[in-house]
Amino acid sequence: MYKSRPNLMIGFHGCDQSVRDSLVSNPNKVEKSQKAYDWLGNGFYIWENNTARALKWAEDKRDRGEINNPCVVGVVYQLDYCLDLTDSEFIDLIAKYFDLMKTHLSIAGKEIPKNKDFSKDEYHDRIIRELDCAVIEFLFNKIEEQRQEDINTKGFTELRHFDTVRGIFTEGGPAFEGAGIQNKNHIQVSIRNLNCIKGFFIPRERISFP
């Protein structure tokens, strides 16, 4: 009863300025990320209410030569039916799908993907999340298979697709000596159902009043 989240939220997407301008002027053209190491599976990625982290991500991409003009676009969205990996119910659910995926891969004689360290990551945060991505995509594929089976056999299904995936991540080394708080802690959201995006905007700068 409490799993749908219709309230509007604000997040930020780090990107090249050309992408920001395109999203603001033509908001119906949105591209999902579909990399094998996406932390929350395929989708359009947002840093939840974190402009600075979104910009830093874009700046890191510029430093690697992947984009030219790093910037941030604001996103108004809703989570709706969310695979929220801060929620114990969904953490248990994804662990069950990992066990199922492991069994399927074993029968097929295939290896389980692994999360890996980026070669230049001194903190070993395993930021290449091939295992996590594989489990999330396996979950979505199995849900879709069950939905189709229900429709074919019963004419309907009570299973719902998740609209979004949300997770908390800790990375980047301690914020201060002895800290459990990490420099790059953040909440990220992957939007799979693009109808959850209600609009894009260019973030305003803070105005100081006399």
C-alpha cells in the first residue's frame, strides 16, 4: 500500500552542456544509459538533490576526454513504484534474484559477473558494477517473463514493473580522519519509466538579498 511514491522530487543530471540544452528545449528526447556496469541497471540517471555531485561527475568525464563542457540539468520527477534499495523489502528481493541468477548461470556453465575496481581508484570502491547491474537487469527480465506468462494463461497480471531504482552509495574515501562518512556519498536514481520525468530545467544560482 505504501510502495507507490507519487510526490514530485528534484534531482540533477550531470552532462555536457549540449545535452542539457537539448533536454530543456526538447524534453521528450531522453536517452537511457545501457552500460553493462550501470550501478542501478539501465535508465536515465539522476543524483537526488545533489547539484555539486552531479557537476563533479560531469567534470570527471571532461577530464577523461568524454565531454567538452560539463554542466548540470535539473530534473523534476517522481519515483512512483520504486525498487528502493534503501528499503529492507527490496534488498531481500534483489538478494533472492541474485540466487536465482546464480543458479541459471551455473546451469548454463557461465561465470557470475563481478564488481571491479577502476584502475585509478585508490579507495577500491568497485565502481565498475557489472554484478549489480546484471542482477537488476535479471530481475526486470524475470518480472517481464512472469507478466507475459500470466497474461497468456490468465489474461491478466497483478505484477507491476518498477518505474525507478534508487540506491545509496558510499565512495571516495573518508571525509575527515577516522570518518565513516565518505567524500562522495550520494543517493542515485535510475529512471526506467521515462513518464516519471515531469520536466527539465536549468538550475538557478542563489541570489543574495540586501
